[in-house]
Amino acid sequence: MDKFIIEGGNKLEGEVEVKGAKNSTLPILAATLLTEDKFIIENIPRVRDIFTMKRVLETLGASISIKKDTAYIDTRGAIGYEAPYELVKQMRASYYVLGPLISRLGRARVSLPGGCAIGSRPIDLHIKGIKALGADISVVHGYIEAYAENLEGSNIQLKGASGPSVGATINTMMASVKANGVTIIESAAKEPEVVDVADFLIKCGAEIKGAGSNRIEIKGVDNLSGCEYRIIPDRIEAGTLTVAAAITKGDVVIKNVEPIHIEAIVDKTKEIGADISSGEDWIAVKMTSEIKPTNIETSPYPGFPTDMQAQFTSLLTLADGISIVKDKIFEERFMHVPELVRMGANLKRESDYVIIKGVPYLSGAQVMASDLRASAALLIAGLAAQGTTEISRIYHIDRGYENIEERLSKLGASIWRLRE
Ligand code: UD1
């Protein structure tokens, strides 16, 4: 398993470009299964999760090749209905084939993903959405089995105990685009990735209104066709680079961003003392002051994203005072806390929040990555720490950040990958 070695303390300076959004690429690749045609999808991030989704599509019988940042997909011909455990256990988002398969074939068998490092992660809302369209769904031998002669439009309330669900909104939307009549999704997730998937489906011929609000209306169409589509920039990668610039007292221009998508992150980074300016598709982050403490509570878009909680926690370990970071969306998402303590941070976890007492410096240590964003948090801490940080199990980082060591090196970081 590869490791990162980081010599901390270098300021990040220069320009860096953000890649396409992993979390909209995954469902958009799955959505190509909805119809029999050819697709060209641009601005694909070359990260491990995308290659896992490529394997899922290939297993189902589609053909897909990825050249540089463009995917060429052909979904003509027969496709299968089963996404096996071997693939779904590697990446939960494989469940995105459920909606497209039930729509196209009237049948789907998708392994239940199980828990993961950030908690139990139920999928009851995905099942509720697709069931409401008239599918017969059961969970047998660890698989979700769904059948439907016809899918019928319906009024669906998708609010869960922890608020709206990005995944369930997208899966239900994909399942309903060819259903008979009109589907209304109430309490829909409003994340930019939901809008990106809707825009892709509209380009294929779907009739969808209201994506980006909490009420999405989908009028079923008889057929969809292939198209060319460009994925939006990854807002979490943009946010991660923003925090990396701030913690190293850097001066970085981040290009290929959609500033409106990262407003909550930018506001918080300004609050802790950074100067941030922005243009149409870039932001510039400059940090000259000490890091000020702040409090954060994650919430659905447009609130502060749970996917940035861990990285911001790293930043606040060096703040001049006490901060509190709360995450009620994923209450177990604090695996980075004990690792940051190993680097000299003063953190205390209490149920769904962490109390952070800023320290003057972090010291490099051997730490272990546990999930995608927790690993990004350790990377950020390592960039600022005194001495050498060794991060093991970095396959978690490779799931969501393309060539991150090369891009950080270009900004002046001392970081190497040790291949094992
Ligand atoms: C997506 C993102 C993930 C991000 C999350 C929240 C992808 C591949 N992943 O995950 O990076 O952290 O959105 O922005 O896009 N829930 C239920 N029942 C369900 C589904 C979800 O109770 O059927 C709960 C979850 O446990 C969580 C909350 O709803 O507490 C939000 O989860 P959800 O928006 O579904 O996250 P994902 O789509 O899995």
C-alpha cells in the first residue's frame, strides 16, 4: 500500500486547477445506462472511484474508455441487471445503477453496500423513492432486488431523519425520468451535484424542473438519447485546496471553480483570517494573519458541507483559541481526530462534535488514513506540521483526489509517494 511522506512547513504558492466533480461524475456515468446510445462525458476526474464505476458499467455490459479527462461510453446492446458485492463493497456509490437499471430493464439486483468508516449509512430513502414509483423491492441475501413492469410517476417525500439525501434524490430522479406521468420529489437534496445530474438528463431529453430546490418535478418521457456533457468542477477539491493554502500561510490561485458552489467554505475561510478574491471561474486565497478560531456546524447545501468538516478541523488545530466543529449529518465522521492528536493537536470529541483548542504548531508523525476526507485532513495537517509526516493507506486519498502529490508539489509542497 502506498504512503505519502510530507516535509511540512512550506508555503503553498502559485496556481492550481480543480478537476471535475467526482460526486456528479459517478451518478452521471450510471445514468448512461438509462438508454441505448453513445455518450461523451468531459471533465472526468481520474480518481479511483471513477475507475471503480467504469468496472461496474463494464460488468453490466456497457463499453467505456477514459482518455485523459473524457469518457466515451456505449450502452447499446444487452446489459445485465446485477451489481455484485465485490464492486459495491469497494464503493458505495455503485448503488447509483439501481435507478437506471430498474428504469431500463424493469429489474435490478444491487448488493447492499454495508457500513463504512463514517457510520452505518442506511439506504432506506433510496428504496423508499424507487418503491414509490411502483417497483417491488426486497432485500434478499445481502442484495436489493427490484422488479417493475411499469414505473408510475408519484409524489414522493424523501426527507430522512438526518435531512435530505443526495444519493436518494439522484437515484429516484434517474428512476423516474421514463416513468409514466409526473413525479414530484419533495424534500429533495439541493446540492450542485443533483443539479449537474439533472442537467445531464435534460440534455439527454428528460423533462425535469426544480433541481437545486427542495421540490423536483419530473415529467416522464418515452425515450432518452445519448449526448455530450461537461461535468462541473469539484467543489470539495476546491475547498480542500483553499484550506491547504490557508494553513500553510500561502498565496494560491485556484482555477476551474464555480465560486457560488463554495460560498460557505469561502466565508468560513475568510472568517478565520484569509483574504479571498474571486472571478468568474477562480478564487485567490492569501493568508498572512494568524488563524482565528471559529465554530462550524455542517448542514445540507448551501450550508457548510460535511465533506469539508475534517479538513477544516485540521486548520482549526492551529487557531489562536477554541473552536467547535459539529457534524450531525455523519455523526461518526471523526476518525481523523485521534490521528491529529498524534500530531500534537489538542482535540476532544464529544458525541457529534469536537472541541479544538488551538496549539502553536503541529509536529509530523506517522498517521493512518481512514476515509477519503479524513485522509485529506491529515494531508493538510502534514503540509503545515514541523518535520516529517508519513500517511499510510493513502488509497483513500486516491479515491477522490487526482494526482494530488504532483499538484501540491507544483505549489511548493515537499511531498512524495512511497510505492509499496
Ligand atoms: C453524498 C456524497 C458524500 C457527502 C454526502 C452529504 C457521493 C458519492 N457522496 O453521500 O460525499 O458527504 O452526500 O453531502 O455523492 N440517509 C438516510 N437514508 C438514506 C440515505 C441517506 O438516512 O437512504 C442519511 C445519511 O445517513 C446521512 C444523510 O442522510 O445522515 C445524508 O446522506 P446522503 O446525502 O444520502 O449522502 P450520500 O448521498 O450517501
